[in-house]
Amino acid sequence: MKKLLFALATLAIVACENKPKIQETTSDVNLPEYKLLSTEEPKVSSNGNISPTQNLVYNIEIDHPLPKDSLELIQDYFIEKGESDFNGINKVIVRAYLAGTSVNGTPYASMNLIAGEKEILIDENAVAIQELNETPQDEAEDVNADPIVGTYYCNRTHDTYVFKSNNTGYFTIQGSDPSEFTWKRSGKNVTIVYEVFGSQKLQFDKKAQTLTEKSESFGTLVFEKQ
């Protein structure tokens, strides 16, 4: 009987020693609040390899600018997640957009891991865009607002027009400062006047909810309402 009890105890000790240890990961850390918008996955070859030039991109949204140490927590979490989901990935990119600005294509923070080197790039232009996007409550509820009011995005150039109900707005080229303007509309014809660049003519299609711009560099550009 004693021999049996000793054998059982020995087996229990061995089982405990061989039990895999639970490793702490960045998911156990209290991360700042964020919302995952989309994931751009790398191409994986038929033999399971990932080219060093392939990117794994996470697009997230945060409510407000975060200090660098908070951004580092988010970066480390997604690096660990990316390396776990895609073994051998060389480039992990996390783009953090401020709330309401992802359509403008200007991330507040770009957190990159490339060939083992980490970096965090901050673009303060995103803060200015978020401030311009903030709409007073009474304006948001104005049912009599001009139908052109809203945000228009061009898939070809990634540029954005924003028209507000107080006849102001702004234009952004991806990654640049917003250029503010005033606007007026007569039927399909829209005239915008920039503070610096002068005036410009656009065409508004109310039914299609689009703006058309004649560009010397790109020809005809169509901006769709978001």
C-alpha cells in the first residue's frame, strides 16, 4: 500500500513539473482603449513563407492623443499578436487614427516594427483635423442643412473635402495640414474660396451624393459622400 501511495505521489510531482507554464503576454496588460477598424494581412506563399517586403497592418481608432508610453503598450501588444498569427512576419505596422478622422487618411500615430527595429511617428496634423471635425450639437441636428453638408472622399487620390452647415469647410491631402475654405452652392455648381489659394469650382450631384473636381494634374476626380 505504501509503495502504491509513493508511486502515485511521484506521478503527481512529475505531472506538475511537466505542466506548461502560462506566459504573461501584453494582452494581460491594461491597454489604453482603442477600436480595431481593419486588418491588412500579408500574402503567405504556398509553402507558408512570408516575404520580408510584406506588411501586416492594423488600423485602430483612439478617442484622443495618447502619451508615448501608452502608444508603446499598444505597439507591443500588436507586435506580439502579429508575430503569433503570422510566423516570420518582418513588418508590423499599427496606424492609430483619432476618432472621426480615419476617412481623412491621416493617422495620429504610426507605430512600426521593421526588421526588429521599433519606431513611433506622431503627426500633429491629425489633431487639427479632429478639431475641425467636431460639430456643435445644434448643427448636427439641423434638418434644414444644405444636402452638400458632409464628408467626401476620393478613392483615387485619398483626398477629402468636408463641408459644414455654417458654409465653412476644409480640404485635406493625405498626410498634410487641412486647408480651410468657405463655400456657396447654386444648384450643381459649388464655389469654394480658400484662405490662401483662391477660389475653386466643383460639381455636386445630389442624387449620387458625389462631388466632381476638374484637376489639371489628375483629370476628373470624383469624391463620394461618406
